[in-house]
Amino acid sequence: MPRKTKQKRKIKEKGNYEKCWDYLKESWIYFTTIFFLFLISTSIGILFPIFLKETISKILGEIVKETSDMNFFELLIFIWKNNISTAFFGMILGVILGIFPVLIALFNGYVLGFVAKESIGIGGYLVLIRLLPHGIFEIPALVISLGLGLKLTRFVFSSEPKKQLKYDLENSLRVFLYVVIPLLLIAGIIETILIFI
């Protein structure tokens, strides 16, 4: 590849990451809101793991059954694909008055709390050490996606709704591509390694 082409590509990539960073800083209130909801629902899942118990157990059981015969790379792709789907649809469906990002944050937070409580009951507090490493990357990725989804709804209150939606959608997709997907890949790799250890 010619040197000038490489330099142009580097400049373009740097531009994209700078735009991502600017948009992330601009969106902090939405991330804070989603994280707060996620934290509350996680706490409820830990303290009161009684809601939707059968449904969650059934979902987790089906996932375990579906993934039990997978090798490392198959499991990695499965985890990564599922996480990307949840994050992407949580973001895009935010255009519907921000309802879906909020619901996904509440549900996933509760499931995390529920699983943490059940895991502690079975394997003690040390089991949380296995959940923590990939959560460091997965939870921020989810919070960012859902926060961006929540932000997408602001076009409804804008004097120029089409322009506002185009701006937010373009920047959200950029952040998703350059920030969220890599974070979820790292989280998926760590989670898969921990499963196979």
C-alpha cells in the first residue's frame, strides 16, 4: 500500500476516534442515567432475586444447553454476536422515546444481580472474581450503547428533528463501530477464556 494512502487512512482513523471521544464527552448525562438504572436493578437482583426467577433460569438453561458442545472460537462468536445484538438494538430502538434502552438496562442489571446472587450461593464470593474481568469491558460497552440509544430520542424535542436525528445517529453508529464493538470483543475473549479454564 502506498505511503500516502497509509497516512490518509491513519488521519481518517484518528479523526473518527477524536469524534467518538467528543461525542462520548457530550453524552455523559445519558450514560450516567443508564448506569444509575443499571446499578439500581442490579442491586434489586442481588437483594431480591425473586422476580422472573423461572424465566431467567429457563433462559440461562437454554443458553448453557446451546453452548455446551461449542469449542473456544464457536463460543466466542456466540457470546460476541449476542452482546453486539443486544447493544446494537438497545441503541437503535432508542428512537422510540428511549423506552427500549431503559428496559434493557433494567432487565440486564437485574439478571446480573440475580446471577451474582445465585453464583455466590453456589461457589462463594470468589466466584465474582470470574465475573469481574469481562464485566470491566462489557458493562461500559452496554452502558455506552444504551446511553446513546436514550440520547437518540432527543430529536423529538428538537426544533430541527431531522437534522438532530441525523447528527445523533451518525455519531452513535461511529461510537458503536470504533468503541463498543472492540470493547465487546475484549469482553467476549475474556469471558470465553474464563469459561474454558
